[in-house]
Amino acid sequence: MATLFTKIIEGDLPGQFVWKDEHCVAFLSIAPLNPGHTLVVPRAEVEHWIDLDAELVGHLFQVSQSIGKAMEKEYNPLKVGTIVLGLEVPHVHVHVVPVWKPTDLDFHNADANTPPEALAQEAERIRSALKHLGYDQVAS
């Protein structure tokens, strides 16, 4: 059975994409820790990041870094944090989050009531920053 993320990747469920390439996609979390909270997800359904081949792990983190650079430009956070947890969806994903304080990475603070329009607006901000930085894989 396809994971929730595979359904988003295949277009069966909506997603606010900011990045698409042949190995992975990135879309906004529907329960963001902060505005711009993005998930970098491999197209392959793999449950645990330690089961990914080294090349794909490297690619996921290169994409995460690119998105982090866009977040720095757009949000001016103190840092851009990443988390690989995977408890909520059994499909590897890297959380990329602009942060100002350590508690910004506490999932108890996730906003599950973020309106779709707000997610769309944040996705556009990140896509615009990625384009400005010269990335070709920006989702349209």
C-alpha cells in the first residue's frame, strides 16, 4: 500500500511542492513547526533512513541544504535545522525548518491548523528564493 507521501508525490493528495527532481521531492509540512517547514522526501518508499543507499542519503541532504539556503535568504533565521525522525509517516523524510530557538524543533509546537492558503504562500516564498539562488529543480 502506498504511503501518504507517495500519494502526495503521485498527485493523489494535494501538496505544496517547492522542489522536484528524479530522486526526491520537497513539499511543505501540513503541520509546520514554523512558516516554511519543508519535508524532503525520496520518491522511493523506504521506511528508515539507515536503509537508504549512501548516494541517495547524500542527495537528500544536498537538497535539504539548498532549501535551507533559500530559507536563510527568505526568513533570516538564526539557523536552519534538520530532523530525520520518521515516526509519523513510514517513508523517509528530512524536516527542514527555519529556527530562532531550540524549542522551534519541538513537535509539540506543530500547527496542525495552518490554512492551505498560508502553506501556498510560504511555498511560493521558498520557490522564489530557490529560483533567485539559481536552482533548476524548483517545482512549478
